[in-house]
Amino acid sequence: MKIPILMYHQIDQPPKRGTALRGLIVAPSSFAWQMRLLRLMGFQGLSMRDLEPYLQGKKQGKVVGITFDDGYQNNLDNALPILRKHGFTATCYAVSSMIGRTNLWDKGKVAEKPLMTLENWRTWRDAGMDIGSHTRTHADLTTLNLEDSQVEISESKRELEEIIGCEVHHFCYPYGLFTLEHSTQIKEAGFITAATTRRGRTSSEDDFYSLARVLIAQSTNPVQFLLKMISGYEDRRG
């Protein structure tokens, strides 16, 4: 059975047309109808933690994973109330050394936006949501030697677990870039899954350390969203 794992970044009012990476900013009103449509279609929205038994083939059901990259404060402000309204859970991948700061890795490309503070992350956790790792600094792992990539991976897990007070079992590759060696490091660090930016749905037969996801963009309309959930629409774009 194919399981869509939705990939979001920001849930906020999109900037003006022509702005770099505008497509990765989904309006709160759009996110609201998307979650409502999932519920009407009979899907249960789940974090990567709650999705684990379905990915492992231990459970069967009409489920969809919900993930957010980077840990923007607007995920808490705008997405969390909608998720809670529908009884859904989600995973937000945190950049551990950037808590309470901004998306500095995008400096000069797009507007800087606030990332969740430590208090915000604890609110997210206490709401039943899951926290994953997006490295320590949002590093492109493929530009680092293996010793440095190991630090980015393992220290991010340790830092998040220590300062937020939760288990961190799921990882997301910054920029979607990685090698087989990085997948091995992630597994050895104790992560259960690692998500990529490769497009497509996933199944229990896939490699858990290179999971495809379903891109939800600012321009995704209801028909496209429906097709991404129930057909091979997204699989063909992987």
C-alpha cells in the first residue's frame, strides 16, 4: 500500500509573485482546506512517529504522513490549531543550533523568518506532535567530510533530546542531498527514518533512510491535492 508523506515548509501568507522560493509558503487557508479534505476522504494525518507501524507493515489503514521542514514559528501559529482541530499529528524537523533564531541558511535568497523558540518547541511537543532532526546547522551534508557530517547528524539528535526533552527518531536531509554513507550514519545514530525531497509516495518495502515525500506547494489546487493522495500523480515525478 502506498502512503503519502506530505512535505511542507512554511504555513504563512505567501509573498508577492516573483519572490524566491515563494512556492514553499502555503497559505493558512490552503492548509486548512487540505486538512479538511484529508478528513473528508477518510485519511488520518500522522506524524512520522505515529506512522512508524504503518511503514513497517504492522498496521493497515488509510493514513498520510504530515511533515514540516526547518521549524518555522508559523508552523506552530498557523498549522498547529488546524492539525488539532482534525485530530491529526505531524512531525516538524528542527535545526538544533538555530532554535529561536531565523533561517540564516537562506540569507540573501529569501526573507528571514523566525524559527521556533525552545518554549515553542515544548508547546509543539505537549500538543502531541513529533520533533525530528534537520541537522545542527541545516548543512548540505554532501559538502562535508564524514567526520563533520557525523557531528551534524548525531549531535542534532542529542541536542534536541536534551533541551526539548523528547525522543527524536526521525531525520530529514537538508536540501534533500545525501550519500549512502550519510544514510549509514543516520541509522547508526539511532534514527528510524530519513526523509528526502524526492517526490513520490512510499511503502513498507522502501528504504527507510531515503523516503520519498509528496510536495505540497503554494500553487497546489484541490484537484492536484486529491490526485497526489490517491493516484500515481506524484510517483511519476520522483
